[in-house]
Amino acid sequence: MTLTTDSHIALGPDGVARIGETRYKVSHLAAEHYHYGWTAEELLRQHSDLRPEEVYSALAYFYDHYDELLAEIQSDAVQVESGRERQTLSRSELLARYSGMR
């Protein structure tokens, strides 16, 4: 990983911005901020393993790369929604699965 100009954000070989050496992608926190309207304080409450400087750096990175990350967030949301449509099961299909688990 290479650090960006912010010491709390690292770019992986795949070009994905992460918060330091954590599992968190910047786009993950940015999506929660964008979709849910979560403030930095709420992000800290939801992700208690992150430090304030990491969350603020992630939000700064989001706004510095707004168009690029917003496109990624929206693309991810479309993929999730299309996946949900394919996973919709009828009641009878769910009952059949449940009875097969017994």
C-alpha cells in the first residue's frame, strides 16, 4: 500500500483507498455518509474501532475525489439492488429450503 498525501489514507495496488491498514474502504464510509447522512460523529459511533482523525480523513478524501467516489458508490448500490432482485424467493421456496435444513 502507498500512502496518499494524508497519512491516514492508503492506496492499495488495486487503486482502492483504505483507511490506513484497516479493512475499511474510504468508499464504505463515504457511502454511509452519503446515503444515510451520517456525520463524522455518527460514523465514529458506528465504527468504534476507528479514530476521529481516520474518519475525518476519509470524509476529506471523499470530498476531494467526490465525482469518482460518488460514481463508485452509485455503481455499488445498483449492483446490490440487482443482486437482491435475483435473490427474491417465494414463500414456498423458502419453506422448501427450511424443511431441507432439518
